[in-house]
Amino acid sequence: MISRQKRAEKIVNFTEGRVIGKLILFAIPIIISELLQNLYNSVDSIVVGHYVSDAALAAVSVCTPIVQLLVGFFNGMSIGNTVVTARAFGSGDEEATRKAVRYSFTFSVVLGVIVSCLGIALASVFLDLTGCNEEIYSEAITYLRIYLAGLMFTVIYNCGTGILRAIGDSRTPLYILAVTSVLNIGLDVLFVVVFHWGTAGVGIATILAQGLSMLLVAMVLKRRIQAPCIALKETWRDGRKTIAASVDVGFAAGLQNAMISFSNIFVWSYINRFPTSVAAGIGAANKIDRFVVLPCKSLAMTTTTFVSQNLGAKNYQRAKMGFWYGFGLCTAVTLPLTLLEYLFAYPAVSLFSNEAAVIVAGAEMTRFLAPFYMVILTRDVLLGYLRGYGDSRVPTLLSLIGMIGIRQLFLAIATQHSDSVRVIYASFPVGWGAATLLLLVYTLLVLRRDWRKAEKEENMTAAKEASS
């Protein structure tokens, strides 16, 4: 591992120093990185919406929850890698950190290959679950199969960036994404506008850009630990304990992401009952929604790293304050974005299509959701905070109850009494609110007990040091 003096140029150590400045310094590259990563799918939608057809835009949009299902699961799994590596880094044990990096990255490679194979095999099954209509089915299945063929690149890249963030480096992923996002945009235009490859063109452009991002992050990790970052035999022989600890935290988070996306697939079965223009508008609104909540999700990742590093260093009081720091920063960023989204809903949706019906449907949904972003903000910070503590199973279950169970129950009942598209809009804040309420109750009732235990341990340690 490179020396701490050299690492300090890029790496943020949350176990010491002022908190707010470090959180902002660490979070800004993550926010920009997530912004660029969201551009991958959004640029696909913009290009096909303007240069192919509304049906092509709807086809790409209906594939989004399917892609999120698979990517979300393995991105959630990567949270386990982040927590394990961050704790090793926080403890100051460089050899343990090196091993954690190698084992975690190797594990991500294996998972990436598996997810691409499964995705391609099940593409038509997933698309059928959305109720995709004949008008857009051909373009949707073409785009989906191409995208899923390169999904391993996305999975491996995201796991690799999670490892980098765990050791305090949030800048390198930003630099990599800046390069590959420009490449993706250029290839989208080349393949669709010049070569006229349609939805297949944007799919090919995306996986080429993602493949490059995967190679770059692997090179960075190799240089950072001064050793190959893929070690299949060593991981199988010696890394099982590390992988088990990673899976223990990450599986629940991955399952939550996957199940929520799976639920969104069924939401699309309701959306596809409406005209193609409405489906295209909702797809555009979902893209805009992701950009608005993006800073909050990024700050939640920062909260996870902050809490994990401080637990590794046994700074319990500092770790305890992670939620309030994350919540305050999320609020300061999300509120202005929400206002801008509401005021400029129509111009924002028009980026994806020139059709009046598409713009009206998308802008209406965007403005409907805007007042509820404080709810999802609270949910994401709570989840990031609890995962930093290694507490993932119960929060995941509670989030699933709200985001899937209660939302699907609401849709099943409400659609029997109304055929308005506003029922679809309302299902999102209903799920967010239910999940947030359950997580708040859990945090207040259960985590406080763990805080007391940590405080006692910290006091006992301080007393021993004082007596010696």
C-alpha cells in the first residue's frame, strides 16, 4: 500500500479533523461521479427520443427498472465491500486493507460475470413482466440484451469505486467517469445520428464506455495496492472470511435494491396500460427524478464510509453523529434542486422529446413528486447510516415492506377505483413515506441501545488509559 503521506493527497480520513469540510470534500466527487453515471442512461433516452422516435424512448424507459434490478443488487453487494475495506483502513492496518481490496475486487469480478449471463438469459422474461406492448417490444428487447451483455463492466466498476471510496478516495472515480461519459455521448451520437443504428446503437455505445471505465478502475486499484487486484486462488483460499463479512452486510442492501427495482417492473405493468406518450413522459420524469435525488444518495454513501471508518478506529461518539451531518448536508443540497425541478419541469422534460403529450405527462409527474423529496432524503440517509454500523438486514426488511409491500397494495387498491395516471404518481411517495417511518422507529428504538453499549466501552477504555 502506498505511504500515508502520499495517500493524503487524495484520500480523506474521517477518523480525525473537522467533519463538515471533509464530508463535503469527499462527497462532491461522488455527486459529480453519480451525475456522470446517470448521464449514461439519460443520454441514451435523449438521443433516441430526438433522433429515433417516442416509441424508442418508451422502449429504453421500460428497460430501466430491469437494468436497475440487476445493477442495483450488485451495487448493494458492493456496500459490503465498502464497509469491510473502510473498517480495515480505519484501523490503520495496511496489510489487512490490501487483502480486503484484493478479495473484494476479485469477488466483484465473479459477480459481474454471473449477472451478465443471468441478465441475457432472462431478458425476455423480465420484459414480459413489464407488460411491454407490441409497439415497443422489438426495440426494447434489442436494447436490453445489448445492455445486459456489458452489465459485468458496470458491476465491476461500481464495486471498484466503492473500494476506492472506502479508503477515502472519491476523486479517482470522478476522473474516470468524466472520460468515459464524454466517450459515451460521442458514441451515442455517432451510432444513432450518423450510423442510424437506433436503440442498438445507444446500447453498444454504453457498454463500450463502461468497459473502459472498468479497465481504468482496475488499473488504479492495482497501482494503489502495488499488487494485482484480481486473485482468484488467494481469494478462494484465504478470503472467505472477508467475503462472508462483505456478503453479510451487502446481500441485504443488494436484495433491497433488487426488490425495489423488481417492484418497479410491476409498476410499469400499470404504466403500460396508458398510451405510449404517457409511458415515454413517465420515463423522462424518472430520469429527472434520479438527478434530483442523486446528491442525497451520494451523501448517504459518504455517511456509510464516515461511520465505518470511525467504528474501525473506535471513535464511537464521532460515528454516532454521522446521521446529523449527512441529513444536514442532504437537506441543504436537495431543497434548492427540488425548487429548480418544479420551476423548470417542462423545459427539463423537453430535453427528452419534442412531443407535447410526452412533455405534459412528464412535467406533471415531476411536479407531483417534487414536494416529497424530503421524505426520500431521510430514508436514504438513515439507510447509509445504519449500513455504516453494519446493520443491514432489519433496515432492508423495513424498507422493502414500505417500498414494495405497501406501495403495491396501494396500487392494487387505488387502480380499482381510479383510472387516473396520478395514482401511478402517488405510489412513489406512498412507498417512500412508509419506508422512512419504519426506519425512523427502528433507529430510535434499537440503535440507541447500541449507542449506549458503545459509550460504555469507550468510557471503560478511557478509564483504563487514564489509570495506566
